[in-house]
Amino acid sequence: MSTSLQQFLLSTILLLAAPAVGYGLESTTHVWTFDNNPPETLPPEFQIGTLFDGRPAGKWTVIETDRAKSSPRVLGQLMGKGAEHAYKTVFINGIKASDLDLHVSFLPIDGKADMGGGLIWRARDDRNYYLTRANPLEQNIRIYRVVNGVRQMLKNFDHIIDVRQWHTLRVSTKGCQVQVFFDGKEVFDLCDQTFSTGQVGLWTKSDAVTYFDDLTLRIER
């Protein structure tokens, strides 16, 4: 075999063996269906936040129900009382993310002052984070930044939200860009630079009782 042919074959083998660079980002995906968690417990990686008076921010627990989106269990926020600005929060420990895709299904169960629930991301702590939430009583979806425990609304979208069925909320972020989807349709696309990284979690408010299921987090590296 000639030297030139050997060099050609060697370069071809090296080219085929080389890893692809620049053809996509690495990502890590986490999924919580809650179906393998014992009822009346909180998944070990979840941590309940605190209310403004220092009490636990809600009663978050796994429950078994025939109303689950994916049978047989859901994570419920079951504390059906609270002040107007009592934000019921739960966070996932050990995971921080900047660019992400976060998705959850939720079912409004009860609430006279408030209803529904939302997603938290880039949380520094339980007083500083981004939030998107859907409220069937107000029939709208909103996106907020929460700074030192005070909500600052960024955008509002009026929409019919049926309390008799499950709905989905999804947020996708890249740098300052934030997209929010409700039941698969985009409702917000904006840029905000208040928070750059942090934890993710779930949210309800006041007396809202809500079930959550099939929480999925994809982190882009």
C-alpha cells in the first residue's frame, strides 16, 4: 500500500472517530412522577419554603388519588387557608440551573381567595425568584419576579382556565430570554436579567389547594 493511500485512510478514520463539536448542547433531564414516593411524605430532595412569619410555606405531600394525571400519585399543596400574600413554596435541593426547560401538570382543587399554581426558577432563596402562575379565579396567566418577598408583575395574559381538568405550565430560558407556555401554547416571550441562576420549585398562594404531577426539568449545559 502506498504511503499516500495510508495517510488518506488514517485521516478518514480519525475524522470519523472524532466527537461532534458544536452540533448541540449537552443536557440533563430530571423527572418526578411521584408515583414511587410513599403517600403522606415529601420526596427527600424537596424542601418546603417558609412564610413571612417563619412557618412552613404550605402542606406539601404526596397523595394517592384517582384524579392523578399519571396514576396513582401526585404532589399536593393541601393547606387550604392563608393570608392574601402567603406564598406556598417547595424547592428541589441540590439542583441549580440557568438555561432550562421546566414543565409541570397541575389540577386546581379548591380555593376561594386564590386558585391554581405555578413554577419557580432561578431562585436565590424563598424570597427571590422568577414565577409564572395560572389562576382560574382570575382567568389569567402571569409572570413575575419576586424580590425580597414582593411580587413584581412582568406580564399578564387573560385566558379561560377550566377548573375541571389538568393543565400544563412550561418555562424555557436561555440567558435573559424567557418563554412561558400554557397548555402547549406560548403566552410570554420576554427578557429579564434580575436573576441568572438558582433553584427550581412549585408555588401556590393564599388558600389555593392544588395537585401537581409529572414535573420535568431539563438543564442545558
